[in-house]
Amino acid sequence: MEPLPARHPSGNREIHAASDRVNTAPEGARSVRPRAVVVVTALAVTVGLLPLHGLTPAAHHALVVLVTAAGLWVTEAVPIACTALLVPVLAVLLGVTDAKHAFVGFGDPILFLFLGTFLLTSAAEQHGMQARLTSAVLRHPRVARHPNRLLWAVALLGCGLSAWLNNTATAAMLVPLALTAERRVARNMLVATLLMASYAPSLGGIATPVGTAPNLIGLRLMEKTIGSSVSFARWCALFAPLAVLSTLLVTVTMALRGRAHRRRTSATDSAEAAGPPASTPAASGPWTLAEHILLPLYGVVVLLWIVPGILKATALGSSPWLVTWSARLPETCVPLLGGLLLFVLPSGRGRTRILDATALQRIDWTTLLLFGGGLSLGEMLFETGLARVLGEGLFTALPVGGMFGTVLAATILAVVVSEMTSNTASASLVVPIVLALAQAAGVDPVPPALAATVACSFGFMLPVSTPPNAIVYATGRVRIAEMVRYGLALDAVGILLVSGWVTLLA
């Protein structure tokens, strides 16, 4: 078995335990890959020396940054957090932008949404709530008798929950459950189950306008730019079936690939996979005070997350009180506020609180740095005009015209951009380009914009593509090469599925 990538800090002790059981290669042996660094550097220098007409100097240098970051992320030539930090440094050195704007992604409010989410899920793990959910699923007869069905449990839970919950929070809840597949199934099925903990929340998030941030961003940009609004009911009628269908297709694909690998597995690996189930915390006994506090707190956090988005899709959307509510308590602040309350609320164990200062040491700072770099990169692509040039080139290169051609180009552009930066940044970047180019092509801009908005959730190849991808990668159980291999096939199918669905039904 090949050595696994270096594990990353996580707020979940079960993740640490799972990583400790199998990551035996020395950290230093995996931290840097000199040959890959040389290859990526040579490629970036070549791109920098090419006479690319039509690009401003800033856009040309931004392309060099993009090639460098993408190459280092894909090859894992250096730790991904180092690549994320290299993005703004390289941008300043090449004159793409100044230091203030280069580091803007690291202060983006969405990073603090992740921080709050990590605090909430850390408390759920520490006080046994995740164990209760995990135990309930694992004790179900269908899962207990057939461990491979854990993949389906993760997929259905992820799709259903993320239609209403933040997909980042949903993935964070599902990862400990997916990790219980370790030593119960072959490794490829473990990888498939972990990846479903990422893919299912992303796919389920397209079912409702409030399922994921790109949905709201796309709808707001459409309303602001072309004055067209899509009601909550119309969105659900159009995309909820697509979310379910996509989840089912992906789950079937992952299950088949996992079983195919199992048949090819050697006797040694099969014996290892058939070992005793990974231990999970006991989920018996009476509920503690901490659990009694956490459950309603999570309920309030969820309501504060979704209620403003639902109300904005109704006649109350322009009400002054709702505008004030959204401005004073945006969704990026809600989980952080809930997480901070855990430092003062009692746990029921003497004078201790639900969370203490050690929780901050367990935060997955690698993931936060990763998204800071991704957001900074997305901002550079937009500010320098490189994104528009790439988008126009894509629209021109596709031989298909008319509505389907425009929708297809919009979908491809959204998926490609979302692979390089977060889905939230992708929506902000791609939807305005698609709206402008669709109007220039003389087609109704609403279907292409809807396709681009939804396709921003179909970035499956890299940890930086979506927050759930990063959370799964942070377990140390999935290699980037595996994520790319699975994600590339799913991207291709997703592009065709979204393009055809929107063209026929939107």
C-alpha cells in the first residue's frame, strides 16, 4: 500500500485516531517533492515567457500564479497550506497586485464561517453527539449487516441535510461517520465513502436556494444585473430533482468502483480490510448537560442560517427589518457566534465549559489557509481580467451555438473556475461573465446564469474546490491524485447533466 499524504490538523479526535493508525511514513519524507517542484516551476516560467497576446501584464502574471498554484496543489509538491500562502506572496513579487489586495482572501468572512463551523463540530464530537449519530446509523440492521451500505447512508444523509444546512457543516458532521468504514471495508471503498461525505453535501446544496452560498450569490447577481428573479418554489422545483438524481448517480458510480477494486484486492489487503470495525465512542447513557445545551443551540444556528434566505425569496424580501437583520447578523457570523458561546456555556462537568482554549489548538488551520489562498487567487483572476479572457476564449472555442451552446459553455466555465477556487468565489466570478456574454450572444441570460450558479457546486477534483472537499482531504485518508481521478469523471458527467437539464427545463 502506498504511503498516505501527511495528515492535517483537525478538530475531530476520531480523525486523529484514524490517521494515526495508518500514516506511518515519516512526515518529512512526504512534505516536499523536489522533482514535482522543478516541473511546476519550469512550467510556470515557460508560461511567463510565452508571448500571450490579448493579456495585460497583470493578467499574464496572474496566469503564472494560477499555473503555479494549480500545479503545486495537484502534485502536492509542497504542503497545501504553503501553496496557499505562496499565492499572495508570488502575486506581489510579480506585480499582479499590492500586498493589501493580495492577502484579502485571508480576511474574507467565509473563513470565519468555517472557523465557527469547526468549533461547533468539535463540541459535538467532544461531548458525544456525533457518536450518537454515528452509532444510530451503524446499528441500523441494513448497515450493520452490509458495511458497504455505509456509503449509501452517508450519501442520503448528506444530500438531505445539506438542502437546508450549510454544506460545510454537513460535511463536517458526516466525516466521522464515514471514517468508521476504516478496517470494515477495502481501502477503495473507504475512499469512496469519504469522498461521498464531500460530494453529497455539495450536490444536496443545489436543491434549495439556501442550500449553499453560490445559489444566493447567483440569484442576487441575476436580480441586480438583469432584473430577473427566481422564486424559492421555482428553484426547488427545478433543481431539487437534479440534486437527488445527481446524488444517486454519483453514489452508484462510487459503489461500483469500490466493489470493482475490492475484487482486485490481494488476499493480504482483503484480510486487513476485513479486520474489526473501527472503534467509535459509546453512544449510550443519559444525555449530558452539554448535549442538552448543544442541541437547541444548533437548532438556533440552523434557523438563523436558513430563515433570512427563505424570507428573502418571499414578499418580505425588501422589508427594512429583514434587511437590517441580514446586515447585522449575516450567515458568515452565525456559526462563529454560536461557536464562541460554547466557551462560556457550562458543560455539566464541574466548572468546565463546553469548549476551552484547547479547542483553538485543534482547529484545522490548514483548511482555513487553503481557502484564504483560494479566495485571494479568485480575486486576482477577476481583478486582472484573466477570468474574462479565459471565459471568452471558452465561449469562442466551443463549436455549439444557440441556447445549449451558451449553457454548456457557462457550465464548463463554472466547473473549471470552481476547481481552482472556492465555489463561493467562483459564483461571484463566473456569473457576471456569463450574464454579459449571454446578452452579447443574443440569448436569454437566465438559463446560462442558472447553469453557472449550480455548476459552481460541481467542483470535485481538488481540496480547494469546495469546503467539503477540504474537510475530507484534511482527514489524511484521501490522496489528491485519488480526488482528481474520481472528480474528473464526475465533473465531465456533471457538465453534461447540468447543461442538458437546464436547457430542457429552465
